[in-house]
Amino acid sequence: MPDYLVTLESAWIIKDAKTLDDAIGIAISEAGKRLNPSAKYVEIEIGQLECPFCENELNSGLLVANTALVGLLLEMKVFRADSQEHAVRIAKSVIGKALRDVPLKVQDVQEL
């Protein structure tokens, strides 16, 4: 049975944010607190989007009226899964339990 690296994308809402950098820091911190200790092995990164005009990478965050929407990437290694679909179900179950009411979407699945 192979091992997989599952990357999930999540949307995090931050209220009363002064700057986008503050909102990103708060989102990563809050996600880390909720994942620790039950899923402390999940890697948290800021999501990246490609600019449609210049094709450069941009942080996936938006700040409007002191409310921010921050896109986070959550990476988790799943060991000895039956298939890619099984690895995704395991990752969504583990991360979803820690991050209740946070939308999750599969970004990538790689066999290790």
C-alpha cells in the first residue's frame, strides 16, 4: 500500500484585520492552534494564485472593510492508503475534525 501527500485548500475568514499581512499571520496561527495537538503533523502554508496578466505568484488573500478572506494550503502525509481517493478521505476526515466549519477542497494528491 503506497503513501500519499494530500494537499487541501481551505478558506479562512479574519475579522478586524488591519492589513493583509496581519490577516495571513492570524489565519496561519488560528489554523495551527486548531490543528494542534490532534493533527500537529499537518503543514500550513499560504495559498498562491497566478496573476492572469503577469503570471506571477500572488498570495491568496483579500482584505475588504477590515475583513479578510485568506486561502491556506494544508499538506498531510497519509501512510498506507488503498488508493488516492482513500488518502483524500483520510486527510479530509483528520483535518475536518480539527477545523470544523472550514471549507476544504482537494488541491493535489501525490504518491510518495
